[in-house]
Amino acid sequence: MDEFLKKFGEKVKEYRELCGYSQERLAELCEVSTNTINSIENGKTFLTYQTLKNISTALNIQIPELFNFEVKAADENNRLLHQIIARAKNLTPAQQKQVIEILKTFE
């Protein structure tokens, strides 16, 4: 079980870093303590189903992706896309529209 918890924690950390979140920010988004996120990432504890759902929502991924230990979270292109999506989620609708207009200039 320890190896499973370690791999799971590494996956959470990998996606958290892709999103550009600190442990404190992820904890805030998931409504848990920073110590809880730290313990999960270090493979010291597992989590409740509700916390699992909150983490997947905060990281903008499906729950099964956290259990896919065979594949890295993303290659370079997908990593960048994941970061764009994660950051765009925190923008107001007006700001999101501005981002879309900026992206259209690259077409």
C-alpha cells in the first residue's frame, strides 16, 4: 500500500505543479488543510472520496488520471494546454473572452 500512496501522491503533485498551484492554493480550492495536501503528496495518507473529487475538479482532470501511474501527466504540448486551461478557469467571463480574442490572433 505504501508504494501506491507514494505514486498517487506524486501524481497529485505533478498535476498541481502543472496548474501552477502551491500546496496552499490547492488546499484552499479543495477545502482541506495544507497539511492534508502535503501528506497526500508525500504518500503518508490517502483521502476521502469528496477530497478526491475536489482535487480532480481543482486540477481540471478526471479522477482516473490520478491513478494512471504508467504515464506522465502530459507531454510538453499538453502540459502547456493544461496550464492555460487551469489559469483560464480562474478568470472572469469577460477576461476569458479577452483571452479567446487574443488566441484568435494566432489563427
